[in-house]
Amino acid sequence: MSDINKLRQFLRPYRRDLWLAVALVFIESALEMVIPLYMSRILDMGIVAGDTRLIMMQGAKMLVCALLALVTGLLYARYAARAAYGFGAELRQAQYRQIQRYAFENLDRFSTPSLVTRLTADVTVLQNAITGGLRPLVRSPVMLGMGVGLSFVLNARLALVFVLTAPILGVILFWIVHRVGPLYFDQQAAVDRVNGRVQETLTAIRAVKAFVRGEYEQERFDEVNCDLRDISQQTFGYAVRNLPAFQAVMYLTIVGILWFGGNFILNGSMKVGELTGFLSYVLQVMNGLMMISNVFLLLTRSLASAHRICEVVEEQPALTDGKAHLRKVEDGGIAFENVTFRYHAAARENALENVNLRILPGQTIGILGGTGSAKTTLVQLIPRLYDATEGRVLVGGHDVREYDLAALRDAVGIVLQKNVLFSGTIRDNLRWGDSQADDQTLWQACELACADEFLKRMPDGLDTDLGQGGVNVSGGQKQRLCLARTLLKKPKILILDDSTSAVDTATEAKIRTALSGLTDVTKLIIAQRVSSVMAADQIVILDDGRVHAVGTHAELLAHDPIYQEIYQSQMRGGTDDGQAV
């Protein structure tokens, strides 16, 4: 229940709608509970005495109550929907806003499918708890209280039946809730797994088809889909037992009331109209108890979803703005001072260990190393995508932890190893770098990234639609567009993480030449090809998370065995204009 209480704050903008809905349900329930009383008077006083006027008066009152109950019910539906869906929108917004604040370390704790489920299915569960649970939550106490009270007014001895049936129904409800509660957590986790399998398969659909692995992926999907089916069947198998159990108790109660009530009528201590009205109240009370049981089941499922949503909302970002609140990066100078880093506190080995580097503003630095040598990890510490576990990373002469995150990251342009474009036009994507850039500025950035070559051949130019994830352009074109987008930021530090791997060597040479003219920008180039970093001011060789060597191309070629081995393996065929052939 504590998780439900934590989420109440998101209902505040819709408190008026919620309380109006509650009031309308209360009025509707009270009106419905009065109707059997009028009906008993018609039977016992109107029909028996042949009083047509009384029958018409009582019938008119019943009709008015029924019409008012209908109107209040319709109004309830309106206000309850506004409260429920407004609440759901607030929850989604709060989760999405919090996810945007997450550091990579936070995102590592949640899988993408799980976050999608929490933003969609779990929020829907809570919305349904309001639309489907608010009405019975208010009606059932009203119906129980008024039903039992009016039953005692009609016949106190016969009303004692509720004292016998209530404990039975309470035991049944407790047993069902106790068994179903944990299963709802398992069910939502199974939904996460299904979403994960669908997302992975659709993202890699081209690879699946290329390797003819459709049947294999179908089997993997069937596995998680069947898990969800089995857990859902088990969960709702317990939940639906609620209905037959309550109906059995209700019908036994009705049979008992008819038996004892019939005897009371025969001995003259009860009238037929009283028994008829009493049976109406019995049905109302039993329906009230049934609604309470359904509310408990809804609440049990809601607790699972509320807990999962609270985990997202309450997760504290691993990285926050520096206490110094520095908002300006003076230059592109970078320094690593005894930097050690591990991704998790429980990790057995460090990803980086005792790294010491000093990079002057405006320098071009090449970074080479084998797979797993932590090249990407090293540069991710500069814009503070992660924090160093030990030591310091300095940018512009200040520890990166002293900057406002937005100011630091605005000064660092990074083209990630995995290129990402978004649905929309090329212009829309480029303006991620500068939302105010005009077409002339966009074309200048594209020329630097050599993206203008293929853009000019496109009939719509900058207005070309990229499709979802940039499916309408090739890998090399996508890399050049991502580079142009980053250049539009006018960063003081430019990080290229193997960002020209899909570009031919001639085009790569043009890009290097264009970037060399940016003398006021510090450039860090992670590459697999020696030719990409040969002209760099310094080349850093990483080996297993440690700095193995630092020097120019000539120095490393003369003295470093790792660099010599890389150079010879790639340049064995000779060179042509500084390029491997």
C-alpha cells in the first residue's frame, strides 16, 4: 500500500474529478437502495389494499430514483474517466521525465522492454483500477451499510443470516488474494520478456532473414509467449474462483432466507412484500460483497504495477550537476589523472586502470587498441556519461564533476559507435545539433562531413524522410549524417568513436582533411584503421584498460611492438596517398 500512497501525488491535478466521481457514485448507490423500500410498500400496502393512488405514487418515486441514478451514473463515468486517464498521463510523463535524467549506470539496471512495459501496461493496470475499481469501492460500503441496516429494519431475525455468511466470504477472499498477489508480479515480468523478444527480433529482422533464422526466432518467441500464457492462466485461474465461490454462498443464503422467510409468512410474523424487499437487499448486500472482492483483486494487481512504477520514479540518477555549477567550458583541454573505472561495484576487474593522459586544447588524438581494450569507455568519461571510480577527469582545467551536466555535454560532441537517427526528415535530425540552424548552416556541416555528396542526389534534399531509425540511408550515409549533426553543436571537444568505419577510405580522407581545419576543436578519434590516425598529434595505444603507449606515428612505429604489429597487418599491401590498398 505504501507504493499506492506514493503515487497519489500524481492524482492531485484531478482531485476535483475524482471526488465528484466518488460523490456521484454515493448518490447513485443511495438512490438504488431506496427503490426496494418503495417496492415493498407497493406490495404490502398498495396491492393488498387496492390503493391505486399509493401504487402510482410509489411507482413514480421508483421511476424518479431510477432516472436520477442513471444520470449520476453517466456523470460518474465522465469524471472517473478524466481522473483515471489524467492520472495515467501523469504517471507516464513522470516516468519518461525520470528516465531522461538517468545516467547510463541507471539504464543498465532496467532492460528496455521492462521500461516500455512500465510506461504502458503497468500504467494501464492502474488506470483500470480507477475506472473499474472506484465505482465498486464506493458502492459496496454504501450497499453493505444501507442493505444490512434496512434488512434489520424489515426483519431483524432474518437479517442475522449476514452474520453467518460474512466470515465465510472473508476467508474465501483472503485465500484468493494470498495466492494471486505474488503471481501478478510474475505475470508482469513475463510481459517484459515477451516485449524484449519482440523488440530484439524486429530490430534485427534483416539479420534474421539473412541467416534464415525465422524458425529459430519463432521457437524462442513461443517459449516466452507460452510462459506468459501459463502464468496468466494460473493467475486468473485463482482469480476467477472468486465468482463461483461467492455465488455459491449467495444462493445458499437466498435458499435459507426463502425457507425461514416462508415460515415467518406462514406464522404471520412477516409479510410477502417485506420478504420481497428483503431479498432485494440480500442481492444488494451480496453484490456489494462481490464488488469488494473484485476491488481487492484489482488492488492486488495494482500493487504489483505500482511497485514497478515506483522503482522507475524513485530511482535516483547516478549523475547529478556539480556543486560548483560551472556553466562554461573554457577550452578543449582534457586530463586523466590516475583514473580507474569499473561498471559495477561488484565487478571483479576494472574496465580502466590507472590511466594518466594530458591532451592540449586543439590537439588531434588517435586512440587504438584491440577489442575490449576500453577505448569507448575512456571517452565516455569525458562528457560524464559515467563517473570515474577513482581519480579525476578534467575538461577545460576543471573536474567534470564540477560542471552542470548540460553545459559539459553541450561542449562535447560525440559520434557514438552505434549511429542513431530518428524518424523524420534529414533536416529534423540535423537540427538536433542546432535547433536554430538555417539551411546554409546545415549544408556547411554536411559539406564538412561529406554528406552533401549523396544529399544533392536526393530529390528532396534536406526534406528527405529517413524512415524509422534511418532505414532509408546506408550505413556510411548514416555515419556522415551523425557527424554533420554533431558538428552543428560547434563543440570544443569532438569525439569520433569509430564513426567512419562504414565509409570508404577516399571519403574518410576527405573528412579528415575537412576536420583538420577545425583548429580550435580538440579531436579524439577512436579507429580500427591506422590510416585514420596516422596524422594525429598523438596516438594512444590502449591494452586491456591500461595506457600501453603514447606517441606520434613515427615514434610508435619505431619503438612500440603493438603499433608495429597493427601497422604491418593493415599496411602490408602498401600505401597510396596515405591509404591502405
